[in-house]
Amino acid sequence: MISREKYIAPIREFYNSDLIKIITGIRRCGKSVVLEQIKKEISEYTDNIIYLNFEDKRVYNIINNADDLINYVEKNKKPGLCYCFFDEIQVLDDWNIACKTLRLNNNSIFITGSNSKLLSKEFTKELSGRYISFQIRPFVYKEILKYTKELNKECSILDYIIWGGFPKRFEFNGEEAQRLYLNDLDETIVINDLINRYKIRKVSLFKSIVNYILRSNSRIYSATSIKDYIKKEHSECSVNTVMKYLGYLEEAYIIESIKQYSTKTKKELAFYQKVYNEDVSFNSLRCLDNRYDLTHNLENIVFNELKYMGYSLYVYDNNGKEIDFLAQKDNKKYLIQVAYSIIEEKAYKRELGAFANIDNLTQKIIITNDDIDYSTSTVRHIKLKEFLLMDTL
């Protein structure tokens, strides 16, 4: 497995801190691999390390509550700072009490947990400021190229736009095997985890809302508009229900929303923002007859790549004309429009027209899958194949 230095570097600053280091993110994005890579790095200068994987029944048979874990660590640690790695700790009763106790006794704690059980709101509540969290994401294209090279395989940009970056899918040969893996992952992450965790009783309604959201990525809409659409099939649907289910999806890192940045005050409907899937496979799995939504998936890919680069993102309202992203980092701002192609004159005028009447203090960028350079004196065109290899704009 490739080293994910982009994620490890910021965690490295806290190796010796008494804050509990939480490695979080959607299921199967590579959290356990990052944990293992950190452990390997620390083992180069100390053997005072304890590693426990709570998905291993042999571990859970001897440690199944907070007291068991505290006693095990105290019995097996060596003098000095002990580095404790607890993988999938959410299955342990009172895991938070054990972690809070151990951090006070010369232990550096690293934990991962399944997103459906160990969520951002939970560790805010359970650890009350005694932690620092780091979110891991599925592979971006640069990582895919490195990993598939290790596997002596290839991955085209089109394959990435359709099937995304969950790491393990690249270990399977052929699209059908990968689709089966992703289908099973989708069922586990999106359906089973959340239905079981939140004890959702209206399963059919929940699935309808979730399917609608995940096949409608890279779009602005309100909870009211979702409710109106779903009510055609489920009369009991309400705005509150939609917002509740959207919250579940966001807490589990299945979707992420960005807010609108407007040049003028505008009345917004409830949940009037833009939503992106953590991985575009969630959209493609819901498409029939291989009619994949390449246009919206491409924008979703750009979103994921910009987040990986470290940009804060907003939707930009240019006096009623939507610009896909206002990206900010290091006191620099970029206005970014995304299109699959602008080879047709109508698409060219529409996409570049979104930048109308904006001064040149903020750099304007359009990203497309075209091979021809469509840069103008005021708008920089970045070809997708070049953008995917960039570390910064």
C-alpha cells in the first residue's frame, strides 16, 4: 500500500501529545492503513507500542470494557511514553472512558472507528476537547496512479470519474468484480450502518431519500425541494425528516455540503446548499444501462481533489449566475467553473459567461475534460488531465 504522507504529515506533529488522536472518515477509505503506517514510523525509534484491533475476536475475548483495556495497557506497557493504537475501538463498552484515563498516564493514544459508530458529534460529546481528529478520504487520482502502479494495473481518468477512489476496488480484476465490491460497500455504509445505528423504522422512505440525494450530487437544492419530490411516493415525508436523514449522511462522511457565498443578501430555503458525494461511485451505482452522470461526477471529482489540496470551498453567486467554487487557501482566492466540455459554442458561452462583470483581483479558472486550451485573457483554462496531477492551483 502506498504511503499517504498527505494525511500522516499533520498527524506527525501530535505523536507525543496527550491529546487523543482520532483517525476518522468513511468506512474503507484507508484509516487502518494510515494507523499502521504511523505505528511503523514510530516503531523505528521505540518498541514501547501497544496495538489492538477490536475487529479481531481474540482481542475482544479478553478486552470488552474500559477496565479491561486500562488494565491490559498498564500491564503490558514499558517505562516511558507508550504509544497505543486502537483500531475499530467503537465496539468496546465505554471506550471513551478508557481513552480519557489512559491519556493521563503517559500514553499517546491513536484510535480509528467505523464512521457509523464513531462519529464527529460523538467524540465531541464523549471526549470533550481532549482529542484532535484527522479525516481520511478515498484516493484522489494521484494516489490511484501510485497504487495501481504497485499493482501493475492502470486506471483511466474516465474510470475514476465513474467508479471513484475507494482503495480496495483496485485489487479486483474487471469492472464486474469492482462493481460487486462497491455494491456491497454501498449497502453496508449507506443502508445497513445507518438504519441499524439510528433505528430507522421508515426504511423505504429512508432509502428513497438517500438514493435521490446520492444520484443528485453536485447540485444545489433545498430540503423543501427534496420533500416535494419524495412526497410523490411517500406522503409521510416532511422537511424535518429530510434534514434529519441528510444529517445522518453527513455525519457518516457519505456526503459533504458547501454553503453559498453571495455578493448580496439572499433569502435561502432550509438546507439551500450544494451537496457532494464522498465518492462518485455512490452516484454511478444508481445509474441504469451504463448511462453514467459524467457531468456531475466530474464536478464532484474536482470538489474531492480541491478538498485534498486543502482549499476551503463555497458556491459563488455572481448576481444570480452560479459559479461552482470559490476556493480559498493561504489568503488566495480562485473562482472555478467546471464543465465536462466547452467545445460547443453554447456551452462555451454559458460556462465562461458565469464570470461576467467580475474584476480580475480574483483568478478565474475553468476546468474541463477538453484537450484544446480555451484560456482567454481573463480566464485560465486547466485541462482535467493536468488538474488531477496538480498539488496546488
